[in-house]
Amino acid sequence: MKTACKLAILGAFLATLTGCTGSVYNKEKNCNYDYLLHPAVSVSKIIGGCGPVDK
């Protein structure tokens, strides 16, 4: 029973995270970066890997 409860909690957590993921393209549409929770928190965005992005 404990294992089933842990699996259910893990599944709910993963479902929440997958709802908060996505990709953002730059203005030229030749580079994109993926984010997990928010586009501003992406490592690629922070280091400027794709340059300015079009919102």
C-alpha cells in the first residue's frame, strides 16, 4: 500500500512538471531552448545561448 501511494504521488508530481514545460524560439527561428517551469529560469536563456527571443 505504501508503494502504491508513493507511485501515485510521484505520478502526480511528474504530471504537474510536464504541464509546465515548453520551448521558446529566437527572433530568427533558427535556435530554441527548452524550459522546465518558466522560460526565464532556463540555463540557455540565462547564458544568452540563442540571443534575444520573440515573446
